[in-house]
Amino acid sequence: MNSALGFGFVSLGFMASLIGTFGGIYALISGKDFLLKTLRQWSWLIGIGALGAFVVMEVAIFQRDYSINYVRQVGSSSTPRLYNFAAIWSSLEGSLLLWMLVLAGFLLAVTIKFASKPNDPLLGWALVVMFGVSSFFFLILFGPANPFVSSEIPLGFIDGPGPNPLLQNHILVAFHPPMLYLGYVGFTVPFAFAIASLITGRVGDGWLLATRRWTVFAWTFLTLGIILGAWWSYEVLGWGGFWAWDPVENASLLPWLTGTAFLHSVMIQQQRGILRVWNISLVCATFSLTIFGTFLTRSGVFDSVHAFSESAIGPWLLAFFAFVSLGSIFMIGWRGNLLSSKGAISSFKSREAAFLANNFLFGALAFIILIGTTFPLLAELIDGTQLTIARPYFDSMGRPVGFMILFLMGAAPLVPWGESSTELLRQRLNFPAVAGLVGLLISVLFGARGFYPLVAFTLASFAAGSALRQLFRSVKNQKFRGVLGRKNGGMIVHLGVVMLAVGLVASESYRVDQVFRMKVGESVTLEGNSFEYVGSGDSEDSRVQTRFVKIKINDNKIYEPAITRYRRQGIVVPTPSVRSSLVKDIYLVLDESPEEQDGPIRLRAIVRPLVIWLWIGGLFMGLGSLLAVLPAKKKVDLAAIVEAKTS
């Protein structure tokens, strides 16, 4: 029953997507407006199909309908409810159901938002593009990644294994993937309007104004998804880190970099009327990279904790990535004469010049990461050589680019649009420069050493001083409303980036890691912290067997790192215990389970300064993005602006 019903919903969504795509194209070419108005109905059917399929799969998982192959793969009667709900996106087919649900939500939201302009060709072509993307993902669900394939329950089968053990031992698994998908899929909206602007020839600022908030929304959730993914890795995997330059991690970072570049360069087009080709190229590249990231995650080409097992959809995704990329290049080339800008950057001492340099750096960093991620694949494809490009490459190549981005993050907001005088720049640089010097002195005072960390702390303080200067001036003039709007919300995002950068550099540069062999009652010290092995214990239920040890830190609270064995999978994973504070984290991992109660242990202790500022910085970035989409001034008629700009 569930199998047939779920596949029926997938079929409904697939057919509605196809009819919407080709019906929309016919309506737009023939000029039959009455057909164009039906796109809204087809978008509702797509939403019903996506939501229905998702709900049916959730019901099947909770009912443990093991006649469905996917439920046999991820379902289990012993899995807690939260992780049972999240099990739907713990493997390939179910994750695509979530992807399609989010895409259908965006499609419906766009339809509702612009319902007052059903006959606008720009909106019509944007919807056609979104219908086309929807058709592709429904096609995958309809064919090679059908989640509702059913078969006879194998003889002797009693219960499923449940999700991967690493996906059922921390609450973040319920939030990290959905937020990442909201970011990934959200970039479909600006991409669709960019392609629509190329088709209609309306390549001015209209599509930018229509999609600015959608782009900020997608970027915000992609940011939060990446941060939560790093936090999950830190809390769950037991290696004491949060970012390993894993290929699948890199795949999420690439569209974030190009999306960030776009959010900055779009202001140049709106203020100076230039960089039209560059902005549309960035939007298309960002969407293309989300498809590329999906390919890396779901094709099985990489062996990663984040990746799904090898599947049949890899060639489909690669073909779609090629189609989107080559199609975008063709469309931009076709409209090249309309995209050419009459204006130019008049001075190197201008905000547009600083933003252009900022864009170049983001592009360079994306290129560095793309090469490091894909080169092993290309080498293996060409001659079978298996290579690994590890952390030293990314650190050494990315570090100088990161330093320059931090500098420009502080300098660009200080420079006015157009020509500026040296005296004005000197006046505006005073406070940020002093802040940078103070940051350096404080760092040295608290024991920071090393050239690269000190440079990073100085530049971060400089950027923070620049952001605080802008916020102080705005709040002084406008009170609370002074923190609203794109500019001031952006400054709060900058402060979040500064916090993240400081936490990253401090935790990586001054990390201390040591392994101790301990007996009950024995104490050891590391970086002025004492660790006493108090004893051990066991707990078990139908799902897991856990042996934990009790470690008293600094004669205070007891922490319990553990080793957990998941019965169904027969997999043993460490469960770290972390003591966090604003100053440092103490991270405890049990490397070996004691063979007997209160037996000797092998304890790994890691001290990492300022790690928590990574998560606080991510929160500030999300908050700043929210404030950036709230109006700083009296509300204006956005629809009228869009109409004027796009006509």
C-alpha cells in the first residue's frame, strides 16, 4: 500500500513538472496568456506530489513497512523517534525526497509571491526553468533512485539495521541536512530568474531586485548548514576536528564562495551599472556547483563519511551538471551584446574596485578548492593513478587568500562609491587601524605566538573595527533601526566572520593533543588542566551497548567519554565528551574500551582554544543575514520597482 501510494505521488509530481515545463514553453512562445496562468495549478500539484511522497515514506518508516526496500535499509524498531524521522535523509533515495520537497516548496513560494503578475514573461520563464529542474529530480525518483521499490520480505528478516550509527547519536543530524538543502536548493530561484532574464533580454536590475531576498535566504541557510555540519563533525566523529577538507565538505563550500561573491558584486551593478556578465555568471556557477556537489555526495566517487554509497545516479547528475553549465555559457554568450556595460571602474580608491578585488579573491579560493577536490578524480580517470590531496595543500594555498579577504572585508566598507580622496580614506581608516593594533597587542599579551596567527588576529581586529564603526554610526543616527538593512546586516555578518576566523585560527594553531594510559584513581595534567580517572560503567538497550569512563576535570564536573557498539550494524564508534567555555574546549575521547570494569584506559585529551567562537560566529552570520533583508527605511512598493526595472 505505502509503496504504491508513494510511487503514485512521485508520478503525480513528475507529470506535473513535465506538463508545467513544456506547457509553459508553449504558452510563452505562442503568447497564450490563459495557458500561462495554469502554471500556478501545476506548481501546486508538484507540491502535493513532493509532500505526499515524503509523508508516505515517513509513515512507512514509522510503521516499519519492510516490504519497501528503502525502509529495510534504514528502518529499525529500536531507533529513537527523532532519528527515525531523520532516517529518511540518511541514505540516497530518501535524501532526494527531501531535496524534491524543498524544491517544491521554493517553487510554490515563488508562484505565490508573484501571483499578481501571472502574465509577466520574466516570471513565466523563471517558473519554466524551475519546472525543468523539478522534472529532472522527479525523473531520478521515478527511475534510477526510486525510493518506493518493494519486494518480498526476506525469509527470517525481523528488523532493519536503522540509519548509519553516526547519524543516530546527535540531535544535529535533524537540522544540518535540511538547512544545507534549503541553501543548496534555494539557489535555484536566482538561477531561474537569471536564465529568464537572458531569454527575455531583460538583463537590467529587475531580476536582481526580484531575487535579492531569495538569494540572501539561500546563502543564509547554506552558511548555517555548513556551520552545523562542522559542529556535528566535532561533536560526533571523535577526531577532535571540525573541518578536514573532505571532498564532500568542499562541495558545500564551493557554491558558498561563489554565492558570497555574487552578494557583494551585485551591489556594484546596482550602484554603477557594471559587471552584468559577471553577476549572471556567478549565479549560474553557484547553481551549477550545487549540482556538482550533489554529484560528489551521491555518486559514490569519494569514500567519505558524508557521502552515500555508490549509486546509479552519478552519470545522471554529471550529465545534468554539464547541461546546466554549458547551457548557461551559451545563453550568456548569446546575450553578450545586451549584457555589455557602458560604465567602468573609475578609480582604484573606490568601493567598486574593492568589491571587484573581493570577487577575484573569492573566485581564486573557489578555484583552489575545486582543483584540489577534482584533481584526484581526473588523475584516476586518465591513467588510473590514485592520489590524495590533503590538508597541507588547502592550508598553504588558501591561507594567503584568506588573509587578503579579511583585509578587504575591513577596507571595502570604508571606501565610498566612485572617486575618493586620500584624506577621506585616512580619516576613515583611523579607528579600524587602531583596532587592528589593539587586537595584535591583546593577542601577544595572552600568549599568542607565530607569524600567521598574529597576522590573522590583526586583520580580524581591523575588519571588526571597520564593522563596528559602521554599526555605531548607524545606531547613533537611527537607534535600533540602524542595524536593519543590507549594509548594516552585512556588517553583523562581517563580525560573525571575524569571530569564526579567530576561532578557526586559534583552535588550529594552539591545539594541544596527548594520549594518556590511566588507571582508576590516577591523575594527569595537560595545559594546566588535571584529569582524574574516577571509574567506568556500562549501559545497554536493544539498540546499543555502551562502556563509558568517568573523568573528573580540575576537581569539578564529571565527563563521560564512551565507546558505543550498535547492535544491528555491529559497528563500534567512539562518543567524545566535550567541556566547552568561551576560552577553550577540553575534548576527551576514549581510544580503547577498558576490558573490564574500572580497568586501565587509553584516554585522548585535546585542548583547543576559542572553538566555541566558531559556532557563535555562525550564529552572528545568520542573524546579520536576517537583518539584511529587513527594510532599513520606509517600506516601498517593491513590485512597482521590479516592474519599472524589468520593463
